[in-house]
Amino acid sequence: MTRSDDRTAMQERILETADRLFYGQGIRAVGVDTIAAEVGISKRTLYNYYPSKDDLIVAYLSRRLKPAPPSERPPLDQILGNFERLERTISTSVFRGCPFVNAVAELKDPSHAATRIALAFKEQRRKWFQELLERLGVADAETLSLQLLLLVDGAIAAAIVRGDPKVATAARQAAMVLLQAAGVEMPRKLRKD
């Protein structure tokens, strides 16, 4: 293993630990001392990889900023499947909401790089919806993509408050109503005749 491989492996260990702790306990609640101790390194060593906590926060969020993988599944299946995955995610014992929204809310600094990353994530998700809606032939895919994103965000917020993953099912049902209103034909098995 080369020195570069060692460095990459250590960066990954630090980021995995920061991800688990920041998401599980909160960015403000977790200090770099805690992360270094969990990784089994000194604070100074951690700073050799990430010169500040802000740098570590940015790396943590950037690591989570992954585009949705392309799929050949029908667009409607992908859109509605997004809400089904959300319900499964909300049902897990580690669910604490959206890490990007959590970071922005905790840091309370519109100029922080975390805010730009959160905006990039939300826009990435909106564009994912928009592309699928365009494939379905929706006339105003841009507006409907924002509405679907709002349903996702609302379900996440409601799940945190209510502790009930079924809010994602309600969001999926609302998405179906919006899709039908936009002219998307629902398969018979999904329609409530």
C-alpha cells in the first residue's frame, strides 16, 4: 500500500466516523476531539487531513452529495419508488432527517459552504424529478418537480415530528394526485376508481 493509499484510507475512516457522529448526534454536538478519539488518532493528526471543523463538515456533506443513479425503469416507477424508499429510510432506527437541512439549521450561517452544498443537493433532486417528468410528457415539469420535492421534504419533517414513517405513504398519495392532475396516466393497479 502506498503512502497515498494510506492517506486516502485514513481520510475515509475520518469521514465515515464524522458522518456517523454528525448525522447521529448533530454537527454542533460533536467536536473534533470526539471524532479523533473515535478514529483512534490525535486531534493534530485529524487537522493534518482537515484543517478545520468547517473543512470536515464540508467534506462530510460533499461525500453525501451523490447524484441519483440513472435507471432504465419507467419514470413513474422511479418517482413513486422514491417515496417508497423514503418510507423505508424513515422506518430505520438511525433516521434523523435530511443531513443537508440539519446542517443548515444547526450552522445558521447562510454564507457557510454547507448551505451551498445543501442547495446543490436539493436542486439535484429537483432536476432528477424534472427529468423524469419531462420523460412522462408533463407540460410544466419544472413546477411539478418542485412540488414533488416539497412533498419529500414535508414527509421528512413530519416523520421527525410524528415519528411515523407512514407520512411518506401520504406524500406518495399526494404525488399521485399531482401527477394525475398534470396528465400522467396512472396504471389501473394504482388508481382508486
